[in-house]
Amino acid sequence: MTATDVMRLKAESAVATRLSYTASLQFKGLARLAEPFLRREFETLADKVADRLPTAAEAL
């Protein structure tokens, strides 16, 4: 499997920054057969990560 995460930061003003997050997965080999079952779990995990990003970014 290949996982790619892309985070983009864009200044919106002098005090605000927009954070965009995109994750993609590409299953390879035998994992492709399990993709329909695994994808839902990874999507749930990705949603949890996206929910935590604003708090994590503020801590920086």
C-alpha cells in the first residue's frame, strides 16, 4: 500500500492561516483484494485525523 498525505498552508490574513489536508491510499498486490474491507477503516481513521488537525496546528 502507498499512502500519501498532503498538507497545504495558506495565509488568509496577518493572523489566520488555512490548513488543507488530503490523504490518499493506493492498495497494491494482494491488499487490493481486501481494499473494499480495509478502505472503510482507513477512511474512519482519516476522519479522526482531520478532526484533530486544527487543535494540533494551534498547539504549534
